[in-house]
Amino acid sequence: MTYPQFSGSMVALVTPFRNGQVDEAALEKLLNWHQEQGTQAVVLAGSTGEGNLLTFSERARILGLARDILPASFPLIVACGQPSTQATLDHMKQAQRHGADAALVVSPFYVKPSQEGLCQHFETLSNSSDLPIILYNHPGRTGVDISVDTVIHLSQQPTIVGIKDSHPDLSRVGAIKRRAAQDFSVLCGDDPVTASYLSSGGDGCISVVANIVPRLHREFLDAWESKEMEDFLFIRDTLLPLNTALSLDGNPSAVKAALSLMGKIEDGLRLPLLPASAKTKQALTSVLSTMGLLDQLEHHPLSKTVNLGLLSA
């Protein structure tokens, strides 16, 4: 079986809530908006999507809704990582039943497995399902790092097709690209370093900021792909103040606040997560206003010919 190679501008989509319940109408609008804006894949139920705060039945409803809205050709990736191998497999089976194109599987969190334990975990998942797997390495959240050697070993599994890496050591990118199986996708998991990640050999980004400016983020990745460096550097610098503001509170508090200010969703999260602070909302309001995103909610007005003054925002 031939598996897809994932690349480009992919959004780690928020899960909108209204009165504590999943806001399906807002989710449908977000999915349609991302199609219109050029997003190249949607990731559901990840950390930005509060996936571990959703019930199993809520996940099923969200996945079914997304697959009904998105064309069959539009890549749908579902975050499935759990502390146990069996629970992860259960989530992967659910995702596959609802038409997912791949599972994003973070290393088992809290339990801190060894590298051999990680190998056996992911090999068991690969041998038990033909759903493509994108590894997700985020040692800051999980407490364990998927080493480069482990990534290389796992890349030989036919269903393990890539990695989203949120490790701060960018030298890993080139090492993985040189040694991993052919067509193994290496994806950035941290928006502020996307430019450096791409220049180190990365294939794309699973992005938080793409929730706010999906078209601009697509243009950013396209500019790199086409080697239009003036455009690429301009957009990199344009995104800097927004990425900075989004980092002021933990994810997804700030990104949900921004989407709420833009009129896209209500500013609701599930405990133990809390809405962004007043200070963060003030900073977001300033950046979004400067970018024109509070005046024109459907289309950003960014252009190389416009002096946005973003670096002083």
C-alpha cells in the first residue's frame, strides 16, 4: 500500500465550545473557512483542540462532522496519542472508522517509557492498523523524548510516515531527513521556529497560528517552496508579533481568545484550562487590529506593498 506524504500548511484546529458543549456550528464554519483559505490539512483533537478533554463520543461526533464537510481528497489527521498502547489503538480505530487519513500519535505521556518501550509501542500500533501514523515528539508536554535513532528506526515501518517535532534542537531536522526512510515527512510543531525548521530541511508545519491567518500561513509555506525569499522573509516578520502574543498564555487559551476577538468562536475552554488573561487579550487585540483582522474578518489585507508597522506592534 502507498501512503501519502504530508507537507505544507496544516492547522492544529481548535475545538470551539458553547456553554460547555462542542459548538458544531462554529466548527463547521471553521472547517469551511480553512478550505477557502488554502489550508492543506486539518489536525483534529490535538493539544490545541483540547483532545484529551473530549469524551470518546464527542471525538466521534467531531470526526464525523469534519469528514462530512471536508472533501474526500482533503487530508484529515486525528490526534490519537494516549498513555497506553491499547487506548491509543482504540482512538486510531475510531479515527479510521470516521475516514481519517492519518493519526498523529504523541509519545505516551506521564508514564515515561524507555526508547525500547517507545519502539514497541509504535511498532504495535503500526502492526495493528493500516492507518498512517505521524509521530509526535513533544518532550515538554510528555516527559519523554523520541530520540533521533528511535525516529530513524520507526521510519522503516511502512505505516509510520512522518513526525511532528516540537523539540528545541533544530539539528534533529537534518539528521532525520538524511537517515530516515524515503518520503518520511518532517514537520515543524512550533510556529516561531518554522522558518529555521524549513531551512534545515523540514517539509511543513502543523501550526497554531494558522488558526488565525490560514491564508497567510499557506502563503508563507508556498513562498519557501517556490524560493520567493523576499515574500518568505516578509511573512516571517509579519507573523512574529502574532506568534509572540499567542505564546503569552498556554495553548490553546491565547488562540481561542484571538478567534473570539475575530468573531469566529466563543472564548470557551474546559477545565483545568482557563481563558487567556486580560493582559494577553489586550496584546492580541493590538496585534490583530494592526493586521486588519478585527475590521475584515473574512480576508486578511496583508500585502508586501502595505506598511503594516507590525514589528513595532
